[in-house]
Amino acid sequence: MNDDDTLSQFEFETDPFTAAELAAITGYRKAISGISDLLEGIEPKDLIRLGPGLDATGVRYLLAQMADGLNTWYLALDQALAEMLTCTAESSRYSRAATRFLKFESAVYHQTRQAFEHAVTVFLLGRDTRPTGNYPPATITLNLPMQTLEGPT
């Protein structure tokens, strides 16, 4: 286990992160610091409250800042992918803990990006996202037993 208890979940029943992996995680977290706060809870109804219409300069500026934040996040995740790869003469691979960490971070990034893109599309086109509306609700998974497409919780 390492000093960061939030990372211990990725080390469960496997070797702990190496010093190089921890350095890559530190760099990644530093690069994305504050981005999740900017993008948290993105929903069309929240965007609509920010401005009176499509020409609301403040809303456009905020959307541009969010898009820039997502780009920064993407680049940081891409860099972490490169830095956490362990290369030896025998093989190149990710440790089990690094694999878990990268899969988790990738899922959070992709869900956040999808929520942003959906909210922006709905806001800019003025669409209704209710099940009976004129734009599909945001969905992230398929629940076969319940026969439903499900959105973020």
C-alpha cells in the first residue's frame, strides 16, 4: 500500500504501484486538478440557467473553458498511458494496479465527455430530453434484464 489511500483500491490483491507509476499518477492528477470541478454535474437545464439564449457570451465562454478542460484531461490521460507502461527486454505491459487505475480514469473521462457533449447539443439546439421529447436522453449503459437504456445516475 502507498501513502494515498484512494490508490489502495487499485492495489487490492496485487503488487503495489511502482515509484514510476506513482510519479505518473501524481503528474496526471496535477495536470487535471480543478477540471472535474468545472465539469461536475453538466446538464442542459443547468446550462439554460446560465444565459438567455444562444448568443449569451458567458455561456459560450464557459462551454469553451469546459471543452478546453476536457482536452487537457485527454492529454493528461494519454500521457499517463505512456508513462505507466512498464517496458523490459522481455515485454511491455501495465501492472495490474496500473491497469485498474487507467481503466477507471478512462471510464470517468469518457462519461464526463459524453455528458458534456450531450448537454451542449441539447442546449444549443433547444431540445427536450424527456423520453417523449425530440432528442434522446443521455444513456451510458444497457440493462438487458430490465430491457432499458439507462442514463447517468
